[in-house]
Amino acid sequence: MRENAITVAGMGAVAFAAALWIFSATSVLSDPSPPAQQPPASATHVGAVPEDLSAKHLTIPVPGIEAKDLSPQFFDARGERGHEAIDIIAPRGEPVVAADDGTIAKLFLSKPGGITVYQFDPTETYAYYYAHLDRYADGLAEGDIVKRGQIIGFVGSTGNAVQPHLHFAIFLLGPEKHWWQGEALDPYPALTP
């Protein structure tokens, strides 16, 4: 009887150890990069604008705004994250134009960005993100080819915006060319040659 009790206790310990191992393995598999091993958010971003992007001399996406009216805001704090964009303050209803030639990759409505446009450049190397729009340009659709300076929307304050402005961001796309995924680049030097 005593041998059975020891065996049962031993089996219980083995079962507990196996359950602990399975839990640990599952945790590691579901999160291959624990937070302690991830670099700070700003370390993953390209600090300087790549030369090919600088050579494009992007159009400021709100007509009438000049380079001298802009300020660097990429690393500004927004809660626990960086801004990773530039805000261009303008009255509601002002046109928003394509900063470069390209293709409309996605028209998207999100809680933080409100009415948004994701545009790929002609090489599908970069995505341009226009957020807080009041509305899209009439007839704008995913897959449309747009030209630099073409109206794609209008300044607004949709999403979490407090005042009307355009939130403009640039992303270096990965090999998958996902419109929602890329490495954030600082738009300020790309708009202010």
C-alpha cells in the first residue's frame, strides 16, 4: 500500500512537471520574442530617410503648406509610443493630395486614424499613410493609380484627432508588401529637402 502511495505521489510530480513544461513551451512558442528581448520602439526605425526616398522630393500633401511650416515630430511621445509621423495642421475640408505617384493600396477606417488612405509608391518600396481625413475624394477606390498632387481626400478630424489636421506617415514595406506593416520612417526630412 505504501509503495502505491509513493508511486502515485511520484506520478503526480511527473504530471505536474510535464504540465509546467507544456505551459512554458506554449508560452515561448506563442511569443518567440519576450518583451525583455525586444529593442525599444525607436531603435527599429530608420533614423535617416533613405537616399532613394529623398531623391523623390515628395510633395507636401496639403497644398499651400510650405516646408518652413512643418516641424519634426517623429519621436514625439504619444502615450507609450512615438508619433512616427508628421501632423500638418490645416482647416477642415482642405484638399489632401498624393505626395508621390503610386497606387491606392487600401481605404481604411480605424479607431485611431479615422478615415485613412494607404498609398504605395510606384516601386512598392514605400507606403504613404494619410489619416484623420474628413472624407475621400469622389470616386477614389482601392487599386486606383494616382499622380503626385492629385486630390485623394480632405483634411478632417476623424479617429482620435482633437483638431483638423493631416497625420502623414511613411513606411518602408517588407517583402510581403502588406499595407498594414512596415518600418516607420521620419516624414519630416522627406518633405523638407
